[in-house]
Amino acid sequence: LTDPHKKDIAMQLVSSAENSSLNWRAQYQYIQDIGDGRGYTAGIIGFCSGTGDMLQVVTRYTTASPGNVLAKYLPALRSVDGSDSHAGLDPNFPADWRTAAKDPLFQAAQDAERDSTYFNPAVAQAKADGLRALGQFAYYDAIVMHGPGGDAVSFGGIRKAAMARAKTPAQGGTEAAYLTAFLDARAAAMRTEEAHSDTSRVDTAQRSFLAAGNLALNPPLTWKVYGDGYTIAG
């Protein structure tokens, strides 16, 4: 998945679920409170004001561009971390986020946070487990939604639940059997939270690639998320 073309496919797949669009680069400016208890959700993979990664993005941006339009929100982002509060952010934070999104340095900050916290760790773990591109994507999509923690509904807990049912390829198991167990555990974790209870990004996307035996995640790819159909031709 570290191949630039495959990574771009991964970003399109995530964007189809997060933003109902394959144009992931248009999502740097995205921001809204989706009512999931995580405050504002924004950017290319849904950084949240309540989970710390939005704070990391703005911190990275401010290191690269001191005095930027979002720098003044750093104290508020620190104080709302861990909650759904907008204290110190309203009413202008969303508009300022969209303004910042035009700056290549802010786009680079989002890219860097995505890679360091989500993409790189997920792909590294998947490779260590003996998984090819589809499995690497399954890990990445899971860590984006559930976070990198070790509790039952975070990525680490989902992986642990899967490994209790099937061996990874690195342990001598088959890739298809392990990925089936992982996707089952992922869907179960999603159903514990109302905001994520629609499991179509697993059921009619990742499972369809697995059923087709497309473990390398090679295009053409056709899938559905939330009933909407998408295709990546090549």
C-alpha cells in the first residue's frame, strides 16, 4: 500500500466512506460536527477536536507557519481534547479551517498527521502480520475510524479479537481466513457505536474485494458505501 498509486486508491476508498466522494484532495477543507461525541470532524481522514489528532494537525501547521489563521485556537483545542465541546472554537473555527485548507503547508500538516499516526503504523503492522494490500487497507481503514488504542473498540483490540479466532499469515494462517476474522471483529466494534453502526464500508466494500480474491487490491475496483456505488477503473 506504500506504492503511490495504491496509497491513492486507499485514500479514495476512505473518502468514499468519510465524505461520499472519491476526490479526497477536496476534503482538506471539510469540517463539521457529525454528532458522534468527538466534537468537530475535519480534513482528509476526519481529524477530531475531541481525540487529539486535530490538535496535532494544527500544532504541525503552526510549527511550519507561525501566526497562521488557526494558531490562535491551540489553547482551545488543548482544552476540548477528550470531549465534544466547542468551547473557544465557535463561531469562527470552521471558516478559519476552510481558509487554512487553501494553504499547501496546512495540507502538508494533514498529510503528515495521517501518515505518522494512522497510515504508516497500520501498514507496518499489516506487513508484519503477512498481509498484502487489501489487508493493509483493512488495517488502515480500521485505525482511521477506531483509533490506534488497545481497548476492545480500538484498532489494537479489533486485531486482538481477530487473532483469537484466526492465525495471521505470519503465524501460518491463511490470508483470507484471517481477514474474514478481522472484518468480523471490525464490524462488531462498529456496531457498538450508533454513529458507526452502518457497516457497509466493511460489508459492501472490503468484504467484496475479499470475496473476489483481490488480496492485492488491484483495480478495477467496484464497491458500495451507504448504498452509493463507486468504481476505480485503473
